[in-house]
Amino acid sequence: MTDIYDYYMSELPKQGWQLKYNDSDLNDTDLHNDWSGFDSGWRKEGIDGVLSLAAYYNKSEEQTEVKFDKFPIFMSSSWIEDIPEEICIYKEDSDGECLEVRDKSRISEIVGFINNEAYDYKEDILPRSETSLIDFGSIKVKVLYEDEKTVYFQSKKGVKESKPDPGFLELLKIN
């Protein structure tokens, strides 16, 4: 396994690839950890995407497996610059009453999720059965969600999408 790791760590940079992340258990001395592999991400100028390279020993097949994959680059623009003292969450976007949130930690988590976990989305929004609204004072963000489907965020700054994260919806207390 270390031969494979050393080979790609040496050869990919020679071909113009830059290492962006690397997670390796090759030097792990824990005897209970039988994964003994690595996962890495590479970028190259002129290539639109990230090359994912991973290798591990498949114990049940008794063979080493090397996997290559290309993933798109996800951009996440910041919508909320300053964390407000309070926000107002409407369970439905047409509600007249809101849940006022003043807990700085909770507000920071919500802002962090929208700014960093949700990615810019360029397509039309897919309809969802539930729509909530978060009023941050300087910006209002619609949250479109449904069961275990992609969550969409819509504001005057555009549209973002994220994986359906129950923890995020729990922060909003809308489920």
C-alpha cells in the first residue's frame, strides 16, 4: 500500500497536479484499524474538477483497491457577512408569527451552514413541499425542504443547495 501511496505522491505533481487534501492511515499503529489506506484530492490547472484518488486493502477480497473519481468543484458564496444579534424564523414563509432566536451560538451555526455548507446553485429550484423563511435583518432566506431531498436556499443573492441535514432543520426548529 505504501508503494502505491508513494508512487502517486511523487508522480502526480510531476504531471501538474497539486495536492489539496490527504488523509492517510498508512502509519496508524492501531492493530484494530484494518483499513490501512489513503484518500486524497488533487487539482490541476485547466481541469474543471477535483481528482479523487483513494486506495485501501479490501480484506474480504484479499486485494488492494485503487479508486479514481472526478468531482465538480462546489462554490459557496457568503450571504451573511455579520452575525446578527437576533434572527426571526418563520415555520412557513407566509406565517405572521416567527420564532425569535437570540442564542448567539445557534445563530452562528445557522449562518455557518448557509454560508459554508450550502453551495451556489445555478439551475431552477426544484419544488419542495415545505418552505420556511429566516429573516437575518439584512437578508431574508427562504428554506425549501422536503423529507430526505436536497434543501434549497433562496435570497436576493441567488440560490444555494445542500444535502438534507436533519441537524440544520433541528437548529431551525421547523420539523
